[in-house]
Amino acid sequence: MDFKTKAEDSVRGDILLKNIEERKRTLYATVENVNSEKGNEEFLDPSKADQTTSLANWIEITRGVVELLPREEKAIPINIEVNMRAKAGKYHAEISWREGSTRSEAEAKPVIGKTLVNFEVEEEIKEELNVKSFMPAQRVFWKYPIIFTYELENKGNRPLKPEGRILIYKQNGKELAVLNMEGAEEIKQGETKKISRVWEYGKGAGNLKAILDVQYGKPAKRVQDTIFFWLFPWQTLLIFIGVSVGLVGGVKMIKKTGNEKGGNEETEKEKIYDIYHPKK
């Protein structure tokens, strides 16, 4: 009998017994693990076996008496409940049949028939990557370079080698830079790895957005995270301050010129008044 499934699953089947004699027969079943590695067969005691690798312990079959009338055929159900922590691999067990009026009598007699059960526990591949953290070295930068640090946690059962990038945008959605994850290292199952990427130089300023976009596994899966930070390069600040000072000075100059012109007009008016309306 050949079966194949995953851990924590169950499978069912039937063993067909046929009495080829003209007399009634009473049979008892015993189940034992078989180690068939390198061609040898070694019987292992199920009670002492590792439950995660013991097929005999997963097999459920009647342990009571099986009675067969002359020439009778009977289907004996078998159920295999795979251990939830079963290790992936191939396993073998033997269901042996002995005849006797009691179990103890039957176990003392030789085997009159047997069924070999071959069972394969499929490997369950779990690929899961989590962004544990993603942040800039500081929230406000006054100059380049800009340093980003992120932590990736492998929560699956297979090593992962993630690929991806950090995308940087202005508030209006314009893309400023793309930082690729070049030479990404492998992250083992259960491991968390801290990685840094540097934005050496750009033309951005103000409140910026950075998106961490990571791909991993087959087929490809994706995880993302987003942060915001401020960037005020000193060159940009100097230009801003210079423009601001120039604007303020220009406004003051315009006001001063306006005031002087207004004063001259008043003087001219007074002169005209004096000519046509002399003081007495």
C-alpha cells in the first residue's frame, strides 16, 4: 500500500483478506516499523519510536480478532493519522497477520500474511518574510548622505534571498531616487537581518517619502513599508534665505520710494496753493 500526504493530514484505505481454506480462521494484526535503508529490514518497537517519524504509531487498524469463514473475503479498513510534527521523508511499516484463538497465542505463531505500507510525508514549504522595521538614521537631515536601515525577518522554514529597492519621492509624487538591494544576503529560517542603504546625493528637499519594496520566494511574493522624513540641504537653505532677504529688502525699498514720492507731491501742492492763494 502506497500513500503520500502532508503532516497533520489523514488517509484511508482497505486491506482485503481472503480465507482460501475450508475452515474458519481467527486472525490478529500487529503493526511494526520497518527500516529499509540500505536494503536491510530492522523491526522497531513503536512504543519506543519517535512519534514524529513512527509510521506504525500513525496507523489505525483493528487490533481485535478478525474472523473469516471458509472462502470468505473481508475488507479491513486502515486509517493513517499523520503526526502534526511529522518530518518530511519516506517511511515504511509492516502489518502482519497471525492465527490463534487469542492474541497472545497468535503472537507466538509465525506470520501467515503481511502487508507492506509505504508512506511519504511531503515537505511543506513555507516562505514568509516580514519587514520588522524600516527607518531613516534621523527624521531631519541637513545634508547628504541619507542613511536608511531596515530589518527583515524570515518567518518561514526555508532560507530566503530577498531582492528589492528603496524608492524616494517628493510630496507631488515625483520620483527622486531608486536604491537597489544589490548583493542581498541570504536570510536563514527564523533569522532577522539588519540591512542599511545610503542615498549619496540628490536634488530633493522638504518632506520626502521612502518606500521599501522587497520581493522573495518562488513564486515571487512582495512586502512593503513606507516612511517620511525631512531634508533641508544647507545649499538649499542658503538660497532660500538669500531669496527671502532679497524679497524683504525689495518690499522695504518699494515702500520707501512710495513714501518719498508722496511727500514730494504734497510739497508741490503747497506751492501751487501759495501762488494762487497768497497768505494775508
